Amino acid sequence: MDQILSQLANRHSDAPPVPYLARLVAQVRPEDAGDFVQATSNLRALTYLLSRHASYRAGLRQALIDLLGSTRQVQLYTDTGTLSNETFSQALRRRIGERLLPPARSGAHLADQFGVIFCQREDYRWVAALSQEVWQELWQALAWDEERQIVANPTRLQLLEAVQVLTARITAIGLEPELVKTYPDIERFESPFLHLSAEAQRYVESARAAMVDETCPDEDDRQMLVLLEQCEDVIARLRKAAANRGVSVSLTYHVTRLRQHIQRLRTLLALLDPERSPARDATLFHLLAELVRAENRKYSLRDVFASNTELLARQVTEHAGRHGEHYIAENRSQWLAMGKAAMGAGVIVGFMALFKLLIATLHLPLIWEALAFGLNYSLGFMLVHVLHFTIATKQPAMTAARIAAAIHEAGGKADMAELAELVVKVMRTQFVAILGNVLLAIPVAWAIAEAWLWLAGTPVINEGKAAHLLHDLHPLSSLALFHAAIAGVYLFLSGLIAGYYDNKAIYRQIPQRLAAVPWLNRLLGEVRTRRFAHYVEHNLGGLAGNFYFGMFLGVTGTIGFLLGLPLDIRHITFSSAYLSYAAVTYDYALPLATVLWSVAGVALIGMTNLLVSFSLALWVALRSRKLRGSDALPLLPAVLKRFLRGPKAFFIPPRERAEEPAEEAAPPA
């Protein structure tokens, strides 16, 4: 480090400063980006050398002055760390292209040279971890009051230009048609976005005048800050309106971009405030950490997805959470109703399993076979939904969103006793749903198999197929649990798809548009058309989720065969039905070990289905609400304590207390 500072002190004025600054940052950079202690130690060593050697700090100051004076700074302040004026898909394509073939860097732009100085992919980690005091010590060690050369005015002019650019963008984004459509009051009242543009022009002109004439009063940014608060208030109301009107990726992109530009404008106004020196205020160093992170992660696809799907993910999980409330039995009557609905689904699954086995005997071409399997599952699941029955494994993806909502409503520090009670209700509802599915799927499949044998004289499947089905249920000698995990992923995805289509129905106003279709009104009549539109509004997500879930289950085995991969699915309800078909084929002459392993396999398949889908759904629901997985960890001991106190409540709800007779009213005086 001493050598680099010596070279900076002796640098010729014509030599570019960037290579020297890059080597200096390399000396400060810790070997491990996560070693914050070493980063702090290195920066303090630099501070010590600068405070001891006047030539060192003069050389570093001059290098920074030359860099700022010879480059265009506006792009760094306005573009780095903010989303550009492009669609979500265009942003993805651009990042992929730049990742494969990085763009050329220009020596005339500070943004490009900034990337040369902080060139390591994880520089942002140690830069952000350095404390405010360490940065301020470095700033004081540079002793800017010793510098006679004026560098503040050119930088200040470019900061003012950046303010104008950001203000123009904020005004344009704030009046986007998609935002106005979601929140029409933007046009109905005087828009703060329009006033912001005029106020920014006044502020910049006043600041420039003060730089030329010292007698002019200092610029005042208070009115701009008030307008920015009003703009942020509009954003908050827009987000609330989106909860009722639905959202899209495009709307989320606009809202995210608007918030980023407002925050950056606030930062630049703070830097332009002459009373806020970096020796006392950390705004400059926070901006530095933000810019380094943006530079290091400018090719990250994950960041694009994370920032631009926030509102959509929240809305999807919100819809899933609303459906989840229907999957939670609050009392014994609801619990029994859930069991009856699950039993109805078990009957349908018994027939779906039959159709699946019969389709397999046709030996159709692979693509047609996969399509037939998928349609069998999809139409069956959609019939279950239309008849208001319940597939047990569909519940976790919905109830996880409800639990995440409960944690979020308590600010991430929920009352664990109340949350544990919610989990108890979820688990006993899940128990009765599984019980209803399995207890009906097994006898229905058995009755179908016996009837088929009596009518046709042969079982539904031969012994070879029966042996294959029993082998697929074995939890140790087959990939049953792995395939059950794949089905759990599909259950999770179907929950997201259901929420997505529920949101789409609202955002695209599909029910209203259906009700206004002329030919549909002529065909069904006006009353039936409105009734149909109302049904679509409340069931489009459920039907779409069930359709996609069925297609996922149907095509996975074929895709695995085509790719030569061991891909398939195992679902608890279908597995229990297949056990009945196999037992009838063998005329019940199954070894006890085979029966026990098959029953254990069915139970473990069900547990895997539920655990995978619930874990993924809970993780997404928490992330959509900006919560961490650790926020749900305190639930575990609370649930365990609740189980030890009353395990029966996890399976059967307590009886409802009889309503006490109302006390007789006192006679009037």
C-alpha cells in the first residue's frame, strides 16, 4: 500500500489515474469478501498512511480530482443502480447479452471507469460492511482543506444536471398509462409528479445562480422534498389499489423503477446540501456502497427477477392465502365437511387411477400417451374443483400463504401461541383431508377392480404391471420418495399458477369483459352470462391450477423417458388406489412384508408430497412479504409445546360449546 501511494504522489499529470486507483483498491480489498475485519483494518491502515504523509494524501486527492474532472459523471448518478427505460423482458435479454459479451468501457464516462476500479464481483460486500466512522476517518485524513485546486464546482454542476434527468424520468414514469389505469386518482387531482418537474427547474436555476453570484440566496430543496413525499404517498396508495385491481410484471417494473429514482434523487439533494459535509454525514458513503453493488451485480439475472416480481409474487401469494382460508377448519362441523369433501375427491381419484391404467395398456405413441395422461389428471382435478371436493395435497400450498400472512400481520414478531393454534387447525384439517382421500380411494379402486374382474373375467392389470406398481411404492428399493418430491414441487407450482390466474382475472378485467361479449349474451342470455362471468372471477385460478397440475403429472414420466432420466411422480391418493388394483390382481395373495412396505411407502409418499409443497410455498410467501425463514423458526417450539399439551387437537377438533341461554332482559323502569 505504501508503494502505491508513493506512485500516486509521483504520478505525472498526463498519466491516467484509474490504474493507480484500481491498484490502491486492490490493496484495501480483503482476500475474502466476507472478511469485514480485514477490510476495516486495511482501510484504517490507508487512513494512517495518509494522515502521516502529506505527499501521499496530495497524490490521492489529485488522482481523484483528475478522475472527476476528465470524465462525464451524470450517467453514474442517474443510471447505475436504477432500472432503465425498458420492459422486463428487454432487461432480461440485455443482461444475458452483456453477460455473454460485456460492453466496451469508455474512458470518458465515470460509470465505466468506476467499474474498472471496483472490478471484483463481490466488492460490494466489504464496501457495504465498512462502518460510517471508518469512512469518515478516511475522508478527514485526505484533508481536503489543503487542496487549492477547485473541483467542487464541476462536480456540483453535474450533480445538478443529474437532478434534472432524474426529475424528468420520475415525471414520465409517474404518468405511465398503466399506473393511471391502476390508480385513476393520479389524473383526477393535481399530480405531484408534474409539480416536481417545475420545482426541480427552479431549484437548479437557483443553485447555478448561487455558484456564479455569491450574493444570491442559497437554493432551498424543502419544497422538492415535500413533493417527493407526496410522490411516495401516491406509490403507497397505488400499491393498495393493486391489491384490489391486480398487478402485472410491467406494473411492478414501473413501481420499482419509480421508487429507485425517487430514492436516488433524495440522495443527490442531500449531497448538494452545503451544510451536510461527508465528515459528519454518511450519505456519500452509502451512495458509494450502493453504486459498487450495482456495478458488481449489473449482469445479475436474479436481481432483475427479485426486484421486478415483488408485487406480482405478493399478489399471487395473497390470492393463495385467501384460498387457504377455505382449507382451514375452524370447528368440528367445518372439519367434518372437509372430510366429506375429501371423500368425494377420493371417489373420483379411484376412477382417474383406472383410466390411467387403461390408457397405459393402449401403448399410444409417446407424445399422445403423455397428452392422454395429462388430460386424464387435469380433467379429473378440474371435476374435483367444480364439485367442491378437496384433494388433500393441494392444501399446503394454500395454507402456507395464510401462515405467512399471519406472521406478516404481526410485523414478523407474531404471538407464537396464536400462530401455533393456527398450525394446529391446519394440521388437523390436513389430516382429515388425507384420511378422506385415502379411505375412499382404496375401497373405490377395490370395488372397480372387483367389478371389472367379475364382468370381464380378467383383472384390470396383469401381474407384471401389478408387480411394477408395488415396486414403485417401496420407499427403499425404488425412487418413490424422489418422485414424491417432484410431485410436491408440482403441487407448489400449481398453487402459484392458481394465484397468478386469479390476479390475471382481476387485472385484465376478464369477468367484466366476458359479461360484455355480444355473442355470449345471445347464446346464453344476459343473466346466465353474468352468472358465468361471476363463476370465472372466483374460479379461474382454481381451474387453471388444477389443469396445469394434471398436465405436469401426466407428462413428467414421458419427458424422463425421452431424456433418459429417472423422472416420474408419486402422489399419495393415486398410490393408495394402485395398491388396491394390484391386490385384486394377485387375488390378495401378497406377502405380509410386501403389504407393510407398500403401506409405509404410501404414508411416506404423502408426507413427502406435503412437506415439499408446504416448505416451498411458505418460503415464497415469506419472501414475497420481505420476511426471512428465521421469522417462522420460533413456530417449531411453540407447536411442539402445543402438541405435548394436547396431541388430540392435532387430529380432531374439540367439540363446539353449546351456546349459553341469553339472560332475560331486565324489565324497563
